[in-house]
Amino acid sequence: MKDETNIEKLATLSHISISPEEQKELKADIDSILSYIEQIQNISLEHIKEAEPQVGELYNVMREDAEPHETGIYTKELLNEAPSVKDSYIEVKKIIDQNT
């Protein structure tokens, strides 16, 4: 970073307060991160061969979108397995308070 004023602007935008010592530490950390990013950007990728998709390797693994069985055919069996049922629904413990 060019100077500590940029750190102050970032702190203001982030709604945090930082001491002058923390500003110096953050500046050093950010400078280090930016230096590392610059090194990564300068890596040459010319020697890496781009992979080409092979014909026949791609296929749809999803089933056809259709009704797998008659609606409601297993409802009674499933409800019989539930620990608590109320009005044809599985009754569960309340986990969300609507007042909050």
C-alpha cells in the first residue's frame, strides 16, 4: 500500500478503529500479500498444455424427469415409521422461535 492513509480509509469503510501500531502491521501484511499476488501474476504458463475434452467422455448421469411412482402410494407406510404424526404430517420439535 502506498501509505497509511489507505489503511485509515479501509478502517473507516469497515467501521473499525485501529491504532497507529496496528496500521503499520496491516500495511506490512497487505504489502506482503500484494507482493505475493504480483509473483503469482508473473508466473509463465506457456509450457502448460491446455487439456482438451475427449469425445464421448461427457454424458448425462441424471434420470429422465418423470413420475417414479403413483403419488401418495407410500404415504401411509412412511407416516407409520414417523415417531409422531399429526393430521397426516410428520410432527417435529419446534426449532425456530418466531418472536426473534
